[in-house]
Amino acid sequence: MTGTLIRTAEPAEFPAVARLTVAAYEADGQLKGETGYAEVLADVAGRAAHGEVLVAVDPATGQLLGSVTFVLPGSPYAEVSGPGEAEFRMLAVDPAAQGRRVGAALVQACVDRATGRGCTALAICVREGYAESAQQLYRRRGFIRTPELDWSPLPGVHLLALRLSLTPPA
């Protein structure tokens, strides 16, 4: 798809994944006025303990281009996925790598993992008013707004749910 390698993050990469994730969220304006969410984003070891942290890597240079966390229902990081579904969180692309289809490759990796596990759907929540390019990516990929799953973790933070129906392999 992009010439980007997608693989599981190695523990030695967790600090770089943390920096990249926080930088991507800051660049999108999602951390303005927030208290504590940058620390949640930076806790890559915590995410890896409860899900799978994937990284997008430039195969020519080894540079980290992006990351995402793939989780199943019951994980402390699962927000809206139900039984038999999967979810991804904290999709982040290095601002310098945006426009290279890195986000699309990370989303596809999550779709592949969910499908491979026999999941019937893949969900994601996005913050209302932010991440417009990510929301466009999700819509192009076939994710559909699921307003009945919208929720607010904090006053003034409204998360919009999107869901992609999946057909497990035969």
C-alpha cells in the first residue's frame, strides 16, 4: 500500500512511540486545555500490556512514521467495542509523514487483525471537532458513524463513535 512496514512495537521503541503520539495529538490541537491525556498517550507500556501497539516504519530508514493501539473488548483501553468486535485507539502519524498513507496502512493492519480474529466489527472513537483528516480516512475505508455509542469521558470532551462491519474469513 505505502511501502510502509507495519509491525508490533518493540519495548525499546516505546519512548519514541510516546513522543510521536503526543506530537501528533498536539499538532492536531487535541491536547489544548487537556489535563492528563498526554500522559495516557505516552504510556505505551500500559497500552502494550492490554493490547497490541503497532508501528509504521519506513523500511529504508527504520524511522517510525506512526502508531496505533489495537484492542479487544474487556481491555481497559476498549471504549465502545462489544463482544466479538475489536477497536483501535490512539492512531498517530508523525506530522512530517502525513500525506504518505501511513494512517491508512495502520487502519488496514487493524482491519486485518480484527478479521483474522473472527471479529464482526472494528470500532474507533474520534474527538468531535478534531482529527478531520482521520475522520475522512475512516469514512473512505467504510466506517459508519454510530451515534448511539458516542460518549464523553470528561466535561467538554465528546467522542464520536465509528464502526466498520467485518466479514470474518471463511
